[in-house]
Amino acid sequence: MSRRARTLLAVAALAGLALVLAVALHGLPGVGDPHGPNARSVPVVLAKERHAANAVNGVTYDLRATDTLGEELILFVAALGAAVLLRAGRGEQGGGDTEDDTPPTSGALRVVGAVLVGPVLVLGGYVVTHGHLTPGGGFQGGVILAAALLLVYAAGQLVALERVRPIDLVEAVEATGALAFALVALGGLIFSGALLANFLATGTLGELLSAGTIPVLSVATGIEVTAALTLILSELLDQTLVGGRG
Amino acid sequence: MTVVQLVALAAVAVGGTVTVLVRDPVRQAMAAGIFGLALAVLFFLFEAPDVALSQIVVASVAVPLMVLLTLAKLRRDDEEPDDE
């Protein structure tokens, strides 16, 4: 196809897409003013029956938790696949002989990276454990915790990096997170007669230990996400920056 | 809709366009990271803080880093021709 024909096709397709989008957007409710049945009933149901203050997290880990179980397993398999693929390519290079051309890490980056590791870890832990009260939850907190690993790398501590992510342990932790989620799911089946039913005491609305299985599943997801991202990034870092060490 | 929301929408539009127009993959990864950060601000302003939290880390840190690492790996493979 000639360049001219491709441009014509692109312009026509974009115009059609813009038209369809404009029609679709015209029918949406106003920003911050939802009138759908779910927008009105879900927060009330979650606050009254599950004592969960954050409706988004309540939907993710209670009303729609089966979906989250699937997502969690997708991430688990994806991390596993990435690790297997990257590990198979490990023997391709002989030693890290191309290290010399990388510029040294600047002092400012080292200091900022090292100083931020602690606060980022605390923030990640807070976001994981308070998902049922304030915005956040297992996935959000998990990615923040995994970002702390990148700060260790940014600070140039390759030796320290070896210590904070022993690959075998990370793999075991990832499996533990996924298994914990599956066990809580089965717990609902055993104690309440339905998969992922909220079978724990729901406590008082707004307290840290409340909302039944929601914070438990959130922590399980946090562990799984942290380990999965750490695994993928560690394997990539091994491949590219440390040189193909065996 | 407030002025701040309009500014955030404009920033996302500009960021997305710049990401497409930049041709060098390394710069594209950086542009995509800034675009992701603009999206995170947009989510926050439109009352979706849960999505914004994951967007900040995933789109502005994790994805650009994975792209950069993959590019570094591909370039290293190119520099070392197979002698078998």
C-alpha cells in the first residue's frame, strides 16, 4: 500500500473513531455525579454489611473477589513465564565485560535513593494494610514496595541489591502470596458455603482490624505483587546490567 | 469541570501525542513515563485515587524501566556478534 493510501485510510479511520467516541461520550453522566444503580448502592452495602470504608477495595476483594483471584493468578503466571524465559537466556554471554562504558552513578542520586528507601517501604506497607479504610490496597501497595527495590538499585548498591532480593526466597514469597489468597477463597467455601465469602468478623467501621477478609486478601495480594514485580525486575536487571552471570 | 481538570486533560493529550511522535525508543520510554504521570494526576483529579496510586508506580516507574532494560539487553546483543 502506498504512503498516500495509508494516510487516507488513517484519516478516514480516525474520523470514524472520533465520531463514535463523541456519540459515546455524549451519553455519559457528569463528572463526579454518578447516577447508576451500583454507584448508589455499593458503598452503602459495603459500609453497612461489610464495615469497609473504602468501597473500591470492598468491590475488589469482596463483591468481585473471584475476578481478583483470576488477576492475581495471571500476574503469578506472567512473573513465572518472564523468569523462565530470561533465565534460559542467561548462558548467552560470557561475564560482565561491557561494564566499563557505563558512567558512574552521581552522588546526588546515590544519596536520594538511599534516603528514600525507608520512607517508601513504610508508605508501601501502609497502603497495603489500610486498603479497606483509605485509597490503596494490595496491588497499589505492592507496586510501591517493589519500587523500593529500584531505589536500592538507583543508589548504586549492587552488592546490597544481591542481599535484598535472593531470587529463591522471592519466588517462595510470591507463591506464598498466591497460595494465601487461594486458601482464604477456599475458607469462604468451607465456613460460609460460597467461594470467597467474607467469613471473618467484620468489626467496627473505620478500624484497622475490620471488614473481615478484605484486609487479609489485600495483604496476600500485596505480598504476591511485591514478589512478582521484584522477580521480573531482578531477572531483567541480571540480564542487562550485571552481565550474564550464571 | 474545573480549570485544574481541564489543564490535566490537556497535559494528557499533549503527553500522549508526544509519546507517539518521538521516534527514538529510549526517549519514547521517558516520554511515556511523563505521560503516565500526567494520567495519574488526571485520575486523582477525577476522584479515582485508587487507580492513581497504581498508575504512579506502574506507568511512570515500572513500565519505562522494563522498556529501558529490554533495549539495553537488545543493544548488548547487537554489539556482541555471534562467533559460532
